[in-house]
Amino acid sequence: MGKMKVRNVEGHFENPSQGSWIAYWEEKAEKKAVECNDVTCHETNDLVGGHVLKVPFDGAVYLTPLCRDRNDWHKTDIYEVDDVNVISVPFADLKMVPGSGTLEKWLEAIKLMK
């Protein structure tokens, strides 16, 4: 098991057909989310599926279980997660919340992040 440096995604995506991003993660990862995946946190309550970007950015969007507090932290904070609890999300599954731009503009913006 290794560590992965990440930062939270800035922006909001519509919930997937599973009803929530944590349900999506559990289905795709084929396991139950039991705690926040931030290595400095082990909160077990109010878990959500948090969209994160690998640092340095590798062109993919990932999903991992996070406590609501960690998911709401400042978007530029870099932290570590256990890589065994991270899955890649296909861009086809990412639909921007209406009014928050397009996925193409969002991806172009994050390419500029270092």
C-alpha cells in the first residue's frame, strides 16, 4: 500500500446514477467505505465520495472516501491518501452541475495547476 499526494477538485459534479459519489466509489471499488482516506484523519462518520487530483496533476480525476470536513477544505491544500482506496473516474461519468461551466473548461483550468 502506497501513498498518493492529492488536492481536492474545485467544482461540483452532478450525482451519478448510484445516487451519491460514495455509493459510486463503493460499487466501483467493490468495498465499503469505512473511514476518511486522508492519512491524517480517520473519521468514520459522514463520509462522502471526494473528487481529487493527483499532485503533480496527471490528467485524471480520482475519487476517494473523505469525511465531509476534509472534502470541504481549501481546494489548494495538498495532502496524502492511501492509494488502495482511490479509483479513477472516467470523464464520461463527470457531469458538471448546471451553471458551473463545462467539463472542457474545467479540465483546461486544472492543467494550469502545478
